Amino acid sequence: MSTLPSFASFFEENPSIKKQKKITIHVHDEIKNTMRDFKCSGYLLLKEMPYFRDYLSLSHQWSHHQWSNIDITVHCDVNIFQWLINYIKKKSGEELKLDVNNIVPLLLSSEFLRMNSLVKKCINFCCSHLNDVIAASNNMHGISDKIVYRIASRFDQRQIYQLQDNDDKFKSRLFRVKLDEIFKPDYSTELSPNNASTLFRCLVCGKYLLAYICNRISCSIDRMTIDSYGNIRWCHVRDSLWSSADYLLMLKEELKSWTLVYWRIWSLINYMQCNVCDTIFPVADFKTCVYHPGAIIRASSNGKTDSTFQCCGQPEKKFEFLELYDGCQIKDHDIVFESSYEKNAILCTKQLYNELKNVIDVICFQKNATTATSNSFSQCSVTKSRFFSQDRIIECRSENSNECSSLCRSSQKTSKQLEQFPILKKDQRFVKPLSNLTWNNYLPLRLNQDIQREQDDKRMNDILKRLNLHLEYHNDEGGIFSTLENRLKTLKIKTR
């Protein structure tokens, strides 16, 4: 099977084609409702605009073909096509100027016609004058994702954030590219030391965590362990129904902008540590260091000394094993910087801290001291959860209903088992019977064990009632079955 020759080799073998008659190109400008004809040699057209090579097949019969028989119609702005024709016909050393008014249509047209050298020049011009290009362009949605990616690769997140784009013509698309980059496993910069490739959601506490640091972020109190060095470690449960793709779509629907979605993710995956409370926190929680502004008042009565804070009247905690700091007011954390040599500390760089200061109004919001430990960026704040053994019900109440409800709805699409965890609107209560299954993978281990024990107790009580045996079996040595067996043996002997 014969193959068509390449463009260069074909014209080297057929030099006479270069001297053939020029092709007429009909340009129809639909916006201005005008038509203009341009003439250009076929050789130059195929050489500088490779788009037409797909329609003008290269074969040796071209040596006998008349270029005048070819009719080409192009739908384009006549002024832009005139600029392109002048560009491909320019003499050596002649350079046509690019300006902010024609750069976007030239970029679109040159990409469509596969004029790679011109595309590169247009991208360089856009990167050098991006603020002016955004201000002068009414519509930049036609720029392809490939070109947006090439432009975004020239800037970091700080430079993109500082662009003057009040109408969000282009900035959000640039941050969309940066959002894709931040989920790559090998992504790491001075402005974002961590990436989101290992981001997951904890099923117990609802926080969004990274795998490498999750055991140092607090969870439910029954998920706490002590390692061999005496350090507190937390055991989070990965939510298998949660996916980063669904979460990004949910955030886009909520925040309406990829710019805000990017900063939301960035604030979840980069961590700092406080010098005062020694807490490791995502940068979104920078304003949540709790403290008592008032002095400590000590009063003695009946030989005992009571210490309370003057500001709120809370008692002073002289010893706290878990080192859980509390307070009635909140302030900014005192950051541990990389110049510190504290063991196992999360050291913050000056670049990351300055980046936080630049976008602090976007990623942080004011909260009171009672909710300082729960961030709507990072967790679903369930403030009340009880298990009633006698009624077999779970009761939940949530203050952060919007995010919780959205997460629940997205999860219910993939599994109906999440009906065991009703997420409610604010000031509403919900009571639902638990399943009769002996084990529920979506409940904590301790709660599953308690349910099994209670079911065993209930079955044993039913057996005792049927046998009319009212025994206090739980304090006897040997357990329930040993006590029941001994009592039955005693009854058999009496009946004999």
C-alpha cells in the first residue's frame, strides 16, 4: 500500500508547483455581512496554514493539476484574515504588530489554522499583557482549554489571583487549570507545599484530610490512640463513598466560581501549627485560636481554692491530659515557622504565610469561640449524636445543614445504606429505627459491639421470661449461660 509523501518532500520532488497559479480564497464575514476575495499561492497556503493540508491531498498528480480549479471559502473576520495573509506573505525581517484589540481573534484563528509559530507569539503576547488583553476583550470563552493550559503554566496562583478581572472573563478558567495541577501526586510549590492527591473525608468527624497528616488531626474522642512514644494519634475512617470529583462539582455549584473552589481546596491541604495551643490546623482555620482574655481569679472556701477566668467565669483547667485548649474568645494563631527546630512540628515557610495573608479574606471567616474548632470548609459539624439502646434509634442534629445535606445527597446516589445516617436541616429532629443487621460497616466499631451485646441481652431476657426464670445473672461467675444451666439443673433435681 503506497503512502502519500510528506509536505516538504512532495514539493522538493515537484518544484514547478511553487510557480503555479495562485488560489482564490473567498472570505465571508458573517458579522459584518461582507465578502472579500484573497489570492495566495497554493504552496504558501499549505506551508503556512497546515489546516488546508487535510483537504488538499498531496499526490504526484498535483504536478498536472491547475490550482485555479480549487475553490476555498472561509468564514472569518475579513480584517483578521487580511492580517494572516499579510503575515504569511511578509518579507524577511518584516514583523506585523500584535495589539490587545486583535490578539484574541488572531489567537483563535491561528490555532484553528494550525499556525504554530503564530500561536506561540500570540501566547507570549497574552502572557506579557494579560491584564490589558482581559480589559480589551469582550469575550474570551472561545479560547480552547489547550491554550488556557499553556497560558496558566506561565503563572503561579498568586499572579493569577492578582489579575484585574472583575467580570471573571478569564481568571476562573486559569484557576481551573491550577485546580487540575494541585491534584497531581508530584505537585509541590513554595505557595502550596502539599497537593490534594491523597485528600479524603472522614466518615466519623466529617473533616477533609490528607493521608500523611491525618493521624495528627483530632477526630471523635473514641478514635484516639497513644503510640509507643506517648503521642496522641487519631484513627480516622475513610469515607469510601466520597470522591474528589463529586466534591469539586458540589463546591462549584455552591461557590459559583472555580477561583473560590481552588482557594477552598488550597486551604484544606496546607497545614500550619500554632505556638500557643500547639494545634495543627488547615490554613482555613487560621483565625480559630481560642483563649481567655481575662485574668484568673482565685477564691478560697472551705480549704479549697477555686480558679476561674474573669472574662467568662469558666473554671481554670490546671491539668488536661488531651491538651485541648478552650476559651471564650478567638484570635489568629501564632505560627511555627521553619526557623524553629521543634520536634515533629509542622513548620511554615514565609512564602506560605505571605500567601495566606494575601487571600485571608477569601478562605477565612469570622467565627465565635464555641465553633472555633469546627470549620465549615473542613468538616460537617454534628453537634449532637446519641444512641438510645432501649428504643434502637439514632438522633442527629446538624448546624451546618447546607454542606451536610449536599454531601448526603451526593452519597445517596451511589448507596442507599447511608439512610442509616440522616443529615437534617437546622432545628429539625429525626428518629429512625436501626437495621436488624448484626453489623453495620458505617457505624463505629464500639457502637457495633454495643448493639450486639444489647441484642444478646434482649434475646436472653426473652428466654428467661419464657422459662419464668427471673435471675440476676450478670453478676454471677461464669456468665449468663453458666447461670442458666445451673438453675435448670437445680429445677430438674427438685422435680424428681
